[in-house]
Amino acid sequence: MNKKRVLSGVQPTGELHIGNWLGAIRNWVELQKTHETFVCVVDLHAITVPHDPALLAKETLSTAALYIACGMDPKISSIFIQSQISAHSELCWILNCLTPLNWMERMIQFKEKSIKQGDNVSIGLLDYPVLMAADILLYDADLVPVGEDQKQHLELARDIAQQRINSRFGSEEQPILKVPSPLIIKEGAKVMSLIDGNKKMSKSEPNEGSRIALLDPPEVIAKKIKRAKTDSFIGLEFGNKERPETENLLSIYAILSGLGKEKAAKDCESMGWGTFKPLLTEVTIDALRPIQEKYVELIKDPTELNKILNDGRRSASEVAELTLEKVRRALGFFNAV
Ligand code: TYM
């Protein structure tokens, strides 16, 4: 039986943080054992906001290296760079012409990000979820493992596939595109900022103290956790709406220590911050150490990384070209005979 297919990606904008790992990459690593897995570094998405050309290629390579350092295995998964496969842009254009503008204007991330850009909002920023739909639909993905914040984008990809392509140009028996399902694993799906438990941990937040980057050295991790916002209640607990920071820090601890929520809550129920924070620091440093060691090894040898990305490009391109061809045919584009 054919394996089900998985596709996902991360933008190479700034340093990846534990939210990206716990909400997304960690799940890819598990899924690759049982699914045909494609993961890309979505560099075309990175230019939807002003970017530094001197950093784009470097951060793209570094993101790919982090995928592998986190456990993605190039022997069983395809790891590739989005912009190296032109089918992404081509399908995006086709989908653009079929997607109503008012669907795009509803996107929460667009609203949030466009506020930050002021008068400088690009069409790319508005169009970003259509490009994301193209990323997914090109690979006939069954499952798209992402964090909570991408749920609305996934719904859009489903609506485009179903309502704008399959029902107009295909038939029920012969759909043109596979309608993907999001995979949002509750534990880790929304890691919050260290300085505000009501805000998502984010690469674009100017205050670096709000996130723990996967490559932060131990002393930086210690400092960030020491400064993380807390509250004045005694003991740690889950489920108290007045304590968003506690919910977040205890959740991170439960995952990174491997104890799980129940045991972590029990162990920490009467702990003060002075005891808990060093403990959280220790498990975070220990959890990130193997990733950091593997990353250093990989980034020293760009030849090996380039080879992995070339192989990934080849296998991804085969699948993407087939889907694009199917769409081109269904929409009636000229084909030389
Ligand atoms: P990006 O680069 O913002 O984030 C990459 C992945 O990390 C997840 N994530 C989080 N999970 C938990 N807690 C957080 N604080 C947190 N912050 C980020 C995101 O949900 C995501 O899974 N549009 C996407 C990239 C993309 C994509 C795709 C993803 C482009 N094409 C196709 C899947 C499939 C984005 O900006 O993710």
C-alpha cells in the first residue's frame, strides 16, 4: 500500500525557535517514519516582508541544516528549497486567478503582519496563503503538520483545492488535487512568548528575550529563562486562566523533560519560581544540546548539505511537475502534440 504523504515547511526568517520545533519540526521527525515526507525551506515566503539579500541564502541553508539537526533524515525524507522548484510560483499564479480576493482579506496573519508593515504592505504578503496552498497541493499531501497559527491557511488550501479546482475542473471520481488535512498536535501547538504569556512565541518579535532560539548558547538560555515573566502565585499549575505565563513555562517543561503534563504538574505543584526556573533551564539546555552539536557538524560541511538539498530538489521536482501538468491540462493550457 502506498504511504500517505506529508508536506510542511518553515520560513528562513531569523532564527528558528523552540515554538517552531515543538509545534512543527518535532512532529515531522515522527511522521517521516511512517509517511512519505517532503519538507521545504520556504524562502519565497521570506520575501513577503522586507528582507536582507545578504542573509537570505545563509538563513535558508541554516534552516535546512536545522531540519536535519532536529532529526529529519535525508535518507527517508525529501528536504528541499522552495524557490528551486519553479512549479511553486507557477501553481501559485494559477491559484491566484481562481481565488476570490475577499477570502484573502480575511486571513488573520495578513491583518496582523500588515499592521506592522504600515504603508509598505506588498501584494506578496496578501498572496502568501495562496503560495502556501500551492506548496501543499503540488505534493498531493495528505497531512500538513503545523502549529496552531497555520490552521486558517490550511483551511484556505482545502477550500481552494475543493471549491475552486476540483469542483470546477474535475469530477468527484477524478479530483485534480488532493484535499489536505492539517495535523496540529495539541501538545506544543502554540508555544507562547517568554515575556507575555498571551502572545505567540515568534521569530519576528523584536525582543529576543521573548523566545529561545534553537541555537542559543546555554548562558543565553539561562538568561532568557531567568528574565521570563512570571506571577506572584505560589506553586505551579495548569489550567488557571489568570496565569498564562505559568501555563506556558510548565508546558515547555512538561515536553522538554519528557515527563508529560500530569507528572510535571505533580512535581511542580508546590515549587517556587526560584526552584522551577533553574530546572527548566537545565532541561532546555539538555534538550537543545544534541541539536546544536549536530548543527555545528552539518554547517561545517556545506558540500554534504548541498548534496542533500540537490537530492531533495530532484525528488520533489518529479512530484511537483506531475501535479502541475495535471492542473495545466485540466485548465486547458496549450500542450504541443
Ligand atoms: P513559520 O515559518 O512562521 O513557522 C513554521 C512552523 O512553526 C510553527 N510555529 C509554532 N508552533 C508552536 N508555537 C509557536 N509559537 C510557533 N510559531 C511557529 C508554525 O505553525 C509552522 O508550522 N506559512 C508557514 C510556512 C509555510 C508552510 C507551507 C507550512 C509555507 N508553506 C506549507 C506548511 C506547509 C509559516 O509562516 O510558518
